Amino acid sequence: MTEGGTTTVEPVVGAGTREAGARVPWVAGFARWPSAGSPKDEGKALRARVSRSAHADLTLTADRPDAVTAVEESNRGRIPALTPIRVGRMAATPFAFLRGSAGLMAHDLARTPMTGIGTQICGDAHAANFGLYGDARGGLVIDLNDFDETLHGPWEWDLKRLATSLVLAGREAGADEDTCRKAAHDAAGAYRRTMRLLAKLSALDAWNAIADEELVSYTDAHDLLGTLERVSEKARANTSGRFAAKATEAVEGGGRRFVDAPPVLSRVDDAEATAVAASLEHYLTTLSEDRHALLARHAVHDVAFRVVGTGSVGTRSYVVLLLDHRGEPLVLQVKEARPSALEPHLATAGFDVPDVSHEGRRVVLGQKRMQVVSDILLGWTTVDGLPFQVRQFRNRKGSVDPAALAADQIDDYGRMTGALLARAHAHSADPRLIAGYCGKNEELDEAVATFAATYADRTEADHADLVAAVRAGRIVAETGV
């Protein structure tokens, strides 16, 4: 079996005729298993080429764009009227700046030491991109939950971005520097220990390991329990129905429509609404056929434009209101999928640049490769020639604000997110290989923590440059949105 198709395999021998002990011939699409050599030993051998302590290094090159230029470049192709909102959000705090500058950090990470081990990476694995969402049976899952930048790349990039974000979030929360550094150190340590655990399990057990209900105990994150319970309670109420009750109104003759709430939510003209609604026909072809009956029990009633989060502000994003036979709502988000901000920096890092046929498909498949459980209505489509991803909106989503955590919680949160990141990476990279490199001691943890503190300083300086440019009128920012 191969991605995007299947390989037909002719029967090799008749039933019951294969000699005892003989192996079934290799089938295309499956690995020749067991592989030659030891992945663990191969990982260990990489330390001779890239020492674990080398991951502390950060060298900024002369061709590095300044902060304002980086923001302006990342705004290209976005809706011009909305880019001041994006700049305003990034200018709010250094942590917010980091959230919107995945491309700038990728430029810097591409010039740091790397093992060359690739996996499906989130590409934007900062601490605020982990959270709760609903599964098909109404339960809550915790995992990475933003994949706009996902692609195949170096595992170190995700880990270092997570560690840096924890330092910045801790500083914003008022934690002392030792506490911030410990959060980064503990995130790397949890990543390393989780990868070692997964390396010891069978392939199937490793794929499904560390159930969400065991995360707190596994990562010794007991101080987070109260916070997670509060977030879970809010997440259970964060549904399409609740959003529709606030954002729509009844119309004469039955049905509902969105109510203007600019600049966040805006009605669109009939032509635009028709184009978005029509695109759902192609979206259906990207879903498993067993989902079609569910969507066939809903009718499209309205479409509106809705501004999205910090890094995505300025992209085209719609909410589509569907109602079932009882008038119960299902809201889909149809969100523009731009090329990953990391893609221009892959070649510098020694990785192949992917041949992407559809950016929405890239996002959706990347998400499915990393999450244990994904939205059952996750798919992609094209609207007016532009690629989009489609997913449920307000699917009982909830998130922890890492910048609002108490000092005694930030390291707990670091351990939890580090473990989740390792679990996600192990779906597409052999955990034995990464575990072999990471090893038993804390050499990697110390190096990542040092890098995180150094890069957090750099981010604060970049943020200050952006704020100065806004004050000088070089770039326009709209705040409070």
C-alpha cells in the first residue's frame, strides 16, 4: 500500500501450501522487517558527528532578516486590511512575537547543529499549540492542535521551539529565570525519556502509548491537575451549538444566519458564500466514505468570514453553518492553507523540499500523522483556486495559556508537552533511532535549555525592534483585536 493509492499483490502460494518456517515474500509498501542493523546503535553513532551538547549553539548569520522585514515578508499574500491586526498581536509580547514568527526561527534553526533524523514535525510546536479537543465519542483528547506549518523535517526544530516558548511564557508570567530554564530543561527531558519508553515497546503499543488519562502521572505534572480540570470543563461547553447560539440569528421562514461582529466575524456577499459552499463538494471526496452519511443529514445555511489566531491572521478563513433536521448546528471552518513557513529553509538544513500538490492536503495528512486521534471531519478543498483545509469549528477545544501558569506549574506543563511531542514524532520516525541518540543522561536536556534561554533573549530583542518600528510608523499595527 502506498500513500494516495494501493498496490495489488498477487497471491504467492495456495492456502496451506507454504513450507513450514518459510517467509511470505516482501510486499510493496511494507518495510523489509526486521531492518538490517540496530537503529539504537545508529542513533548512538550520530553523537560522534553531532554531540548532544552542540544543541546549545546558536549562531546568527549576516543574512538573517531583521524582525520587521521578517514580519513584512510573512505578511505577503495575506489580506492587506487584516495584516495590522496580525502585527498588533505580535507586538503585544515577546511570546506573541514568537508565535507569529515560525519562519524567522526556522531560518535560525536551519543553521544550528542537526542529526539529520527526519520526522513529521508540527513546525510550530510552541507551548500554546497544545490543547484539548473532542474525539468521535464525546471524550476529550490532549495533543498538538495546530499544523499549518507541518512537514517532514528535523525533530530538533520542534523541540527547540517548544523549549524556547516555555522560557518566554514563563518570563511573561513573572517566573524567575531558573524556573523558566527548568521548564525548558524538563520539556527536553520528558521528550528524551518518552522516546526511550516508546523505543522499548512493540510498534503497535508504541503507536498508541501513553493514554491521555495517564499523562499527568507519567510526567509527574500533578500541580497542573486543577488547571487541566478547569480547561476541560470549558472545553466540553465549547461546541458548534454554543458558538451558533451567540453568532447567529433566526431568519424568517426557518434556519439561521451569521450576525456581523466586525472585525472578527463578517458576512460575505452571495458570490463568495456560494464559492465556499460549493467547495464542500470536493471536500467530501477527501473524507472517508463512512462520514458522508453524517454530513448528508445537514444542509448549508450560511457562510461568514472569521479572523483567526495570531500566526494565521490575514489568511482567508470562513465558518460554514450547517443545520440538521432538528435545527441543531454543525459549524465547519474552511481555512486557507498557505505554504509552510519552514519550507524555504529545509534545503539549508539538508532536507528535501517536498513536492506539495495541495497545501490543505499537506496540513491534513501531517496532522493525521502526528495525532493519536484526529477530527473525524478533517479534509481539504479549493476555493477560487486557493487551497483550504476543512475541520470542525469549536470541536470542544480548550487550551492552557502557558503565560498565565503559576511558577510551580510551568515545568509540569513543560514535561507534559515534551512527552506529547515525542509521542507525535514517534509516529513517523523510529523511536529507537532518536532514543539511541538522546541517551540516558541529561546532556541533551541541558543543551536545549541553554539554547532556549539564548533564543528567548533573541526573540525579546526582535520583539523590541518590532515595537520600535510600530512607534516610528514603519509598520502599521492595530491593537486590542
